[in-house]
Amino acid sequence: MSDRPRSTPALARFGLTEERAEQDLRAAGWWGTNGPIDGGETVLTALSRTPDPDLALRGLDRLREADPAGWPEVADALRTHPGVRGRLCAVLGTSTTLSDFLVAQPEQWRRLVGTGAGQLTLKGAFTESLLATVGADLIRGPAGTPTGARATLRGSEAIRALRLGYRGLLLEIAAEDLGHLVEPGLPQPTYEMVASALSDLAVAALDAALAVAAAELAGDSPADVPLDCSLAVIAMGKCGGRELNYVSDVDVVFVGDGDIEKATRLAAGMMRVAGEAAFEVDAALRPEGKAGALVRTIDGHTAYYQRWARTWEFQALLKARPVAGDPVLGRAYLDMVSPMVWLAADRDGFVTDVQAMRRRVEDHVPSELVDRELKLGRGGLRDVEFAVQLLQLVHGRSDGALRLSSTIDALAALGAGGYVGRTDAVDLGESYRFLRAVEHRLQLRRLLRTHLFPDEHDEAALHWLARSMGVRPNRGRDAGKALFTEFRRHTNRVRRLHEKLFYRPLLESVARVPTEGLRLTTKQAVARLAALGYAASDGALKHIEALTDGVSRRAAIQTTLLPVLLDLLGDTADPDGGLLAYRRLSEALASTPWYLRLLRDEGAVVERLAYLLGTSKLVPDLMIRAPEVLQLFAHTDQLAGRDPADVARSLDAAVSRHADVGQAVATARSLRRIELLRVASADLLHLLPQQSVCAALSSVWVAVLRAALAAVVRAKVQASGPPPARLTVIAMGRLGGAELGYGSDADVLFVCQPEPGVPDADAVRWASSVAEALRKALGSPSQDPPLQVDADLRPEGRQGPLVRTLDSYIAYYTKWSQPWEAQALLRARAIAGDAALGAVFIAAIDAVRYPADGLPPAQIREIRRIKARVDSERLPRGADPTTHTKLGRGGLADVEWTVQLLQLRYAHEIPGLRTTATLAGIDAAVSADVLGVADGEALSAAWLLATNARNATMLVRGKASDQLPTTPREVAAVASAVTGDPIVEPGWFLDEYRRTTRRARAVIERVFYE
């Protein structure tokens, strides 16, 4: 454009840049020596608002030259009639082809005097107009029926008349579509209005072409002689959905009756007339495509769709609607295919077939054009249409509200029904309208079928397109760049939402539910629930009714989710308990806006949640009070990959913000609950190995202790001044070994050291008050698993003081320590309070727990005696010694005592045995040849299985227990939790547990007692 001869500066401000602009304006009578004259300012302002002012002015000049006698009337209308001015200037500044049409047929400008397409979209208006153009009379009935309308014009004369009538009506639609750009006071039709008008115009052209073809088929027969056939024209694709664009093939399928050979000639004649006069008619979507018969009977279509049709053909039939010809035949065809369409999703691999088809379509787009292709490219129209159609076909089996042919209408119904998020539906609809509007403008330029957005560097094309879209310069960017930015925003949004909806895992799950499972009578529903494994089908049905009752959006989404959830829960150990838990969770989170949206949009979340609810009683209780963890289910790395150190730092930071001890501990409890639920979920889903589960549970316990201790000390300092002593907390037992389970207590020792000049008694008194306050705060009743701080392993047990000084501990262990106390110290490690004091304590007890010359024979015998007493006295009455995870044969105590005896005997000379962890101790003993490899493997396997089973029992039953359950359902749930297999034979699992622990017990008999 920079090389064009320039107009005068006075005209340039109206966007007129060509040198001949002033000459054309003078010839039109709008420009004088000193500028605009005789209403010229109004016309120039209108020209300045067109997409291309020079093109518009050139079109007006050509129109003047084509009809000099009629020009004064045109010029007067342009000056005085805003509607004519807006429509005519907009068309001339947008479309070179419509300009050529007006120049060739100057009288056609009068079509723009009225309200144009606004009236012609009324039902029948286009059809009546075009039938009249070819001399057909609708009174005779629809063309395509034996006695229906026939044209009086035939051959080339009919084609010329139809072409003129069709192009004239297309001009009216374009003028109505564009006029508001030039005259802002004119109504701005929506995309839906324009697409519907274009579709109705295409249908009218099909009707008129069919009337011409019927006349040609009848030949010289009298008008009252009926044809020997009937033909129905079924619109497919965009015409079927009433969303046609300006230039497009019209996809059709033909249905015939009577003499099929004549019906085929009638169809072929209609295609030829319409193709020469208006647009190509494409019948390639018929059965067998272009290789198949052009016209088939209803029975022929039925046989094909029942036996041979592929998935994509049913997808295409979503938009089928009878538009011309015999209406009774057309309705019969639709009645036949509709049930098949809404059963298509029952086909094996339906969802994956549709997804693969979309990928194949995109693969055919050249890579250099894939980001500019409006129709087939990434983020283009097909992305929207495929996603919407797939959702319709899957969910429309049970919801008639989704059975719509229009993409926009279907998208709105999906949003209203809860199948798509409200925001997603609105955003996708907005982007679809934008892309379709761009497609319309691109095609209007030369009335060519194009879907290619201009290249980013084609400034002239972008500038024109932007102005035709009503886009203006924005934030320093010219209109073209602003449009390109908007185009990228919409295509990126479409692609993101397409991938979110089109590849949603839940779709496959819903599609796998048989259609009859989606819409059942009460009796059928009870039978289906029983078949799925629900023991109390009536109760399950009540839960379903409670969840789906009413017409709320929440109920609609639940209606979508429940068929999938019922199937998923049916594969768990306790479907009834899982459904009850789901109802409780849904009712508790009824006001949580993201809850159902998350389940609907993230298939992995639904699958994981169903398994957890049908397996565990602890998880649902925690989830009701920590629902935010549910959001992690969509992200495996966030659910299972959190670093315990990061968790501890977050907990410390959150608790430290509270000065009040009660608030601090409540915060610690809340964060522990979240972490407990996260770990439990990852554990049951087998995303964490058992050692990591124990380490994570131990880490959060340590973090809670550390944060709560700091809060208590802060409160004490604020109340009574600087602390008189340093205090450290030493972890013992499973906490010391980082081997806690879900219901484990925290075994600890409290050690203090007086500050210089402070008497021991004062130091101990202060430290004891801190320890008591800590135990009380953490041990207060709660709905969560308890936080009991147990100090019974201290010197003298419960009879001894809660807190001792460092010197007192050293003196006691030096003089009075018993073998079992040395054994208990094997797991000691400092976890909270004064770190330096903790390190000194740990160094001081090494001589006790790792005796320099090993364990004397007398002490070995004493430990064996104590262990034998534990075996005989501490096992609860009625407990099964073969399935008691802690004290049973080959259970946790057996393995741990064996490892600890090896540590007491050999750790003084084998540094690897100086560990607080059981499995690490086994590995060190094997490495040092103190324990055989096979023996080590047997002990490790038993310890891991017993730990896993103990934790699983807590998760399944919702309360701590060392005894494996006895009821088949609970055993099955524990077995599923341990193995990761949703369906495990309870007997097999118990046999496997007994076999594993029996092997370990045989090792223990040799290693511990010999």
C-alpha cells in the first residue's frame, strides 16, 4: 500500500488513499473546490468506516458508470437513508464479488432499502422467493413429491434466474451482517442469526433446484401427471445444524421411494442445478460414500447403518435434518437414524475412535498452516465441534436436552446440564463465534471457500480483516496486530479447552456404561445395583435419589457422574460403604464450588476417589475435614511427591504465626490432618512404598511435636520470662525409627539442662510444666487419629519423673539400666527442642546401647526371657497369633526384637548396625555376615507385610488395630489395600500372610533363641 499514488490530505483523513479518489467523488457530486459538498461529508464518513474505503468508493463509481440514469436515486439514498448508506458502503468495502454483482445488476441495490435479512429469515421467506424466481408454485406441495411443485423455467434459463435470485438474497444477508460497521445505529445481527439465514437460504436454493429438476424429469408430461417417485433431501453438516457460512458445499443425503432410478435422476438433477446456480451439493456422506448409491430407500439406509456404518458416520448424523423434498419420507428417515445415533457411544472403542479421527484430520493440515487454519488447524473450528459432538454422543444417550444439531445450542445445553463447566461453555462459545465470524469475513471478500487466517506479516490483509470485524487499534497496536493477538487468544483457548474436554478420561468411563444403565426404572436400577455387587440395593438407590434429586446444576452433574461411580465402586471391597461415604462427602462439600467440577473434569480423580471410598473408612472421615487434598488427586506428583522436609517447614511456619497455644496446636492438627490424608491416599493408591509411608507419617509427627513445643515454650516465656533450662525431646520406639503407622503413639523422652546458676530442681520443674502442657495440648480429644505423647519408656517408667536432667539420665543408665532399657535406646534420636542438648544426650547413650564388648550371655538370656514372657502374656485374649501383626508369630515384635538383639551384640564392632531403623539394621546385619541373605530377606518381607497390613487395617476400619480383620469384606479390603489389586481373594491373602510370617518365625527361632 505504501507504493500507491496518494490522495490529497483532506481525503486521507477519510481513509481514501488512491489518487483517483477525488476524481470519483467529484463525478459522484460529493466533492467541490473546497471539499465535501451536497451531503458529501456524510458519505465520506460512511466510507471511512468501511473495511476498505478505496474499494468502497471504487465500487460506488463503478455502480454510477454502470447505471448513469439510476445514479441520482442511489446518490440521494446514500445521503439521506442511513440504512442504505450503511449496508451498501459496507458491502462495497468488503466484497469485490458482491461489488461485481451490483455493477452487473445495478437495480439490485434496491434490495438494501428495506430491513433486508431481518425479514427474510422468517420461515418460508427465502423459499417462496426462490421458488417464484424459477416459476414454481408452493401450493402444489413440496417439490420432490409425486405431485409437488415444479418450475416453469428449465435448463440454462432456470439456472440464470436461480443464480440471480440466490445472489440477490445473499447480498441482503451480507448487507445486514455488515451494515452496523458503517452506521453504528443499524442493528448488529449475531453470528447465530447470520448462520441461520445462510442455512435457510441454502435450503431455499435446494427447494428451487429440486423444483427445476422435477420439471426436467417430468419433461413434456402435463403438470397434473404425478412422478413415479418421491425424494427427501437430508441436510448434513453445517446446513443441517443451521450454521452454514457464506461459501460452502452443502452436504446432503438422499432418501427415495417408488421408482428409485427416477429418484436418482431427480437427485442428480437437483445437484447439477444447485451447483451451477448457487453452491456445490456434496452427497459423499451417504452410505458407502461416493462409491455408494446416490439414493437409497429407508430400508436400504436402515440395513447399512445397522450392519456397516462406522463411528464417524453416526457422528455426522448428529446434524441430519430433512430440509427439502418429501417431508414424510424425511421424517421417517430421521426417526430411523436417531435412535442409532444415540446408541453409537455403546460401540466398543467409540471414544478412542472419535479422538483418533480428530488427530487424523489435523494431521492432513500442512505443518506450516496448522496455526492459521481456521477450520482444521489447532484451536480451530473442528476442535470445538469434535469436543461438543463427542460430549453430546456420550451424555446424550440419557439426556434428551443434548440432542441438538447446532454447535452453539449444544454447547449451551452441555453447560446448563453440568457436563461442561459454565465458564468453559461460555469461553468456548465466545471463541467459536469469533472464529466463525472471521471465517465469514474471509469468504465474503471474493466469495471463495477459504479458512486461512492471514499471515502475521501480511499487514494489508490483517488491516482489512480487522476493520471488517469491527476491531480497532488497541493500546498502541494497530487494528491488524490487535486482531492477530485476539485470534491467537481464541485459538489457544479453544485448544486448551478442546484437550480438556475432548480427551477427558471420564468420557471413556461414561461411554463404557451401557445405555440401559443410564436410564432405568426403579426395579431395573435395583437389579443393576445388585449385579454390580451392592448388598443393600434399596439403600444404594436411596443414596442415588438423594444425590440426584431436583433440577439443580449440582443434581445434573451428579446424574452424569453416578453411572461411572457406581461401576467403579462396584469393583471395590465395599460398594455400599463407598456409596454412603460418597453421599456424605457430597453433602458436606455441597457449597464447595470446585468439588463436582473437579470430579467431572478430571477422570483420574473420580477413579481414585471411588477406590478410596470403597476401601477405607478413615479416608472419607479425613476428607470431609480436609477436602483440599482431593484437588491433589489429579496430579500424582503432588499427591505422592511432597518432600517431608517441605511439609515440616510449612507446618513450622504456619504454627509460628499463632501466639496462643490452643490456636497453634489447632493449626498443627489441621495441617497434620491434611498430610495424613495425603499420605493415606497415596498409600492406598500404591503411589508410595511402605517405607516412604512410614517415614512421611513419622516426619509429620515430628513436625507437629516440634511446632507445638515451640508454641508452648513461647507462651511460657511470655508469661514468666526467659526459660531456666534447655529442653530437648528424644524420639523412641517407632517414632525414633521413623516407622510410625497411622495409629501409632509418639514414644519420647524429655531431657533438660539447667541454665548456668539455675538449680536442677527449678530447671526440672519448668521443663516438666512444658512437657505436661505439650502432652495435654496434643492429647486433647479430636475427631482425627489421636496425638498421644507417651513417655513410659523413661527411667523407672511411669513411676519415674517425666523430665530428668542430662546428668540424671547418664547417672541412671550408668548405674541402674536394665537390658530392656538399653534395647529401647537403640531407637533413640533427638527430634525437637534444643538440638545441641539432643546431640550430647545421643552421644552419651551410645555406650549404653552399643556396649563395648557386646552383650554378656546373662543379658542375652534376660532379653530372651523377657521376649518369651511378652509372647505368652501380652498377646490379647482371643487374638489369632498367626494374624496378629504386632505380637503374632513372625510379626513386627518378632522381627524387631531379633534385629535389636543383633545390634546389642555386634553394633560395637559393626558401625552399620548403629541405626534406629529396622530394615536398615537387617541390611547391615546381612552385609556384615551376621545374618544370612535368605534369612534377611525373610525378615524384611515379614516386617514390610506386617507393617503394611497393620496400616491397611487402620485405613479400612477407621481405627487402630494390630489384629487382621476376620470378616470377609474387611479382609478383602485390607488385601486390596496391601496388594493394590481391587479384587483379591481374602483366603489367598491370609494364606500369603501366614506363609510369609511363618518363614520369618523360623528364622527368628534360629537367630534369636539359639
